[in-house]
Amino acid sequence: MPKSKSSKIAAILYTLRDHAETPAQALRTLKRVRKIGYENIQIAGGTFGAMDPADMRKLADDTGLRIVGTHLGLGDLQEDLGSVIDRVHTYGCKYTTLSSFAQGSGTAAIWKAFGKQCNRFGRRLKKEKIQLQYHNHAFEFEKLGIRGGKGGITRFDTLMQSSDPKYLQSELDVAWVSRGGYDPAAVLATVKGRVDQVHAKDWGMVNQDQVWRAVGEGGLNWKAIIKAGKSAGVKMWIVEQDTCPITNDPFKSIAISYENMMEMPV
């Protein structure tokens, strides 16, 4: 039986981080997320990520939401990989994602070393049936090694080439790709087969400033992105909006994103 569109769409809780200062508030927030129509969530931000994993899992189960992944920092892997494994298993998901790399402005050598480090962690996680992913921002799309104004390779490509697709996937954030000056659909093609999950968000201009928008309300070419994502093997589209300056209401913003994504051929 084919999956419904809704089963392929998730909301990252980072967007709602200011609405989860207590477990009781977190429960109310999850109920609102489910009421919008979302069936899936990704854990990140505020109380959601800090809560005892078993308690968080119970909140998700009680509200009819499935946890499809979690964000973490490199320090979590370096300091206590066992706890990371236990947390992901408790959530009942099989994806954990490095939210960023602290040395983002680093050299090509630093990014190559980071790729090898990801291989080591990813290999251990793979034994536990957990897939490690990396979430990009814009700085990964700066080219390094430019000579005489020509050539060079982006930090993102350096990381992908320095790591094993089995042990590190890309959780491509398409809006940050666009802000980095690249076409998200074209980048999706370069990570075909190693991009199970994508961060879906949009952006546009307001008073000459770049601002985050709900999916489908900014300038990204979603027809091309969805087509490229399907070709690349994307299984889950995770809605994210860092800030919500247009609606001033993250719940309204993620509702607009959900409605628009349900109209797309995901």
C-alpha cells in the first residue's frame, strides 16, 4: 500500500523551541502539531531535546506523533556515544544528525579530517542500525582552493568526498543551499542515494533583507526540488523555519508549510 503524503512530511521541533519551556507546555505544543496534520517530528531545540528520552517518547506516542530523527552536536558523539545510541533507540528512530560543525570556516584539511571523523562515528552507529547525517548551513558552500580566481571546491563537497556514503548522509537544508549561492535541485543530484531526509524551508526578501518564509511562500523552485529529491531517494521532508517574521507565529508558519507541501508531489 503506497504511503500517504503526510507520512513523508515532518516538523522539526526547533521551530517551536520557545513553546516548550516545560513538559506540560511541550505536550500542548505536540498536540497542536498533530492537529495541524503532521504525523512525524524531529527532535531539536529547547525542552524537547533536553527532556528525558523516555518521557519525550511518551509525549510523542500520546499525541500520535512518530519521532523520525534527532539533532545533536559533535561533542555528543565525542563525549558519550553510548548515550547517543541509547537516546536514539529510546526515541524509536534510526537517524541522528550533526546540526553543524563548529569549525565551519575551517580549511579544506579541517573538513577532510572531519569527514574521516564522521566515518568513525558513523561506522559505530551503523552497527546499531542508526544512520548519521550532516545538516548544512550556507558556509559549507564557500569554495576553497581557488587559484587565480578559478576553480575550488566547496566545503560541502569536501565533506561528502571525504566520508563514506554508508556512514554519513546529507540531511540537505535546501534553503541554506540557496543562500549559499547554489541550486538545491542540482546539489540534491550530487548526493543521490545518501540523502534520506531533507530540511524543507524557504526564504524571500522583505525590506531588502533575507527572511525565512514558509515552504512555498519564498523564492525556491519547489517543483524542481521535489523532482530532484524523489530522484535522489528522499524519504522524509522535514519542515523547518528558524524564525517566523512574516506571521510572528511559528504554529501558523508550519501550518502554511504543511498545507503547501501537501499540494506538492512528495
